[in-house]
Amino acid sequence: MMATRAQQRPDRAEPVRSGEQGRDFEFTSADFARIRDLIHRSAGISLSDHKRDMAYSRLARRLRARGLDTFKQYLDLLEAENDPAEWEAFTNALTTNLTAFFREAHHFPILAEFVPRRPQPVSVWCSAASTGEEPYSIAMTLIEALGDSGARQASVLATDIDTQVLAKAEAGMYQFDQVKHLSPERLKRFFLKGTGAHAGMVKVRPEVRALVRFQQLNLTDRDYQLRSQFDAIFCRNVMIYFDKPTQAQVLGRFEPLMKSGGLLFAGHSENFTYVTQAFKLRGQTVYELTRDATGTRTPARASTSTSTSSHTTSGVTV
């Protein structure tokens, strides 16, 4: 009888860790350390020790797809070929996309109050668009706050490093369970109900989709190739994947891309107070640019409300 792949493989160089029995591929500490280094260098993501099992399960699919027997072979191939498509697949496999319509709902009334007072047209950047729920929630908020005609002049740039989730976002189709928590008014105004083969699905209406432009972007790139400024930037639940120096670099690149008095929306467990002086805390995980229209820094002032994220989380790895 032909020996199995596991039987052909030499003895492990290290003890088997809990949960690794029965795996198709050997996965050593050296393999994981190399993966951590590569994803940090390519995408700024800091993987903590407890993400070892996740890294194995997601990248094992790439080994099977490429017909490889070991993680060392795969990582050697990744670096030697330097194939953009494989690097994209590697990055897509290790990014996490947890999102929902109007997630962290306290931000959207703040945006709705803010945009009518801004010089028109208003522009918003959603820097971690994932599968589209967040940028579409922003677009719906702009329509509600500015009216149909006013919102037609507004724009939402939606970017993400993961091309697979961007493709889903551009399609704008979702299971009904993903929107059932929305009010009947919002469901009727902003979604089309699927029929036939699409029963149980909804699709964002064309007027919502028209506000949003999708684009791949890596937040750790030195130049985002963006030449316009934004009234608001949503960067929520992204910085927790970056170490403190990377957070500071990203925030430094945001600053010249924001209009005077612009708002930066962060995730519920993120705090930028100790990372940069470019933004001051305005409220619950909402920051305001400290530069005025002349480029002069405005003095920091105390927050008008208490943030539930007042403790620092800078440098947290996941």
C-alpha cells in the first residue's frame, strides 16, 4: 500500500502542539514566525500567538491549491516568485472581515449632524470597506442627512486590502438576515427585495450604490495615490491589527487627506490619543483634526463626552 503524505514525512522537529494532531501538513514554529513576518511586512498586520491555528487553517487551502506538501515550500514559492496574485491570496487569507450594517450605531447620528454643516459636496472615506456594509451605511446616512438631491453631489470612497471582499461589496447583495435588524423605513428606502433565484436576498438600490466608489488600497503603503481631501474618514476596527509604529504612520498619512475640521471615526476598542497629536478626541471614539484651514494646529480641548475607550489599546496584536 502506498504510504500516506503524513507517513512519508520525517519526524517533527518540535513536539506536537495541542490541536495539531490529524493535520494534513506539518506546521512548525518557524513556519508561523515566517508567516507573521511576511504579513507584517506586506500589510502591517501583527499576528499574535493565539492566531497560529487560524493561520494554519486558512493558508493550508493555499498549499492544497498549489499542490504543495509543506508550508516551507509555500513560503519559499511566495517569496521567490513574487507573484502579485499569490501575495493577494496570502493577504486575503489572513485578513479578518467582521462587519454589519450600521455597526457601532452611535457614529452615524454624529455623521448625520456633521455633514449638513460642511461645505458641499461632502466626501467620506471608508478605509476598511470589507463586504460593503459600512460604506453603504455611510451612503444611506448621507442620503438621510442631505436629502436625495444633496446626496447626489456627495461621494464615498470605499477601500480595502482584500480584493475578494471588495468584489462582494461592489455587487451589493446580501442575505435578508443581514438587514432584518434595520427599520422598515430603511429597508424600503434603500434595498430591493430579491425574487425567484434571489429569494431571501436583498440588493442596495442603485441610488445608494451610485454614491460609493470601491478601490483596493493597502493602508501601509507609503503613498495612497489619493489626490482629494475628505470631510470624514472611517477607520474602525483596523488599527487593532497594527503595532504602535504602524498606527502612527497610518494616522500621519490620514492627516493631509482630511479637510479642516474633519472627523476621524475609530473602532470601539481603539484609542489614538497616545499615538498622534494630529487628532483630538471629540467624543466616543470620534476624533477631530487639529489643523485649521490655514494649516495651523488648533489647541487641544477636553472631550465633550466620556469615551468608553479612554484606555489605550495602541500596539495591540491580534
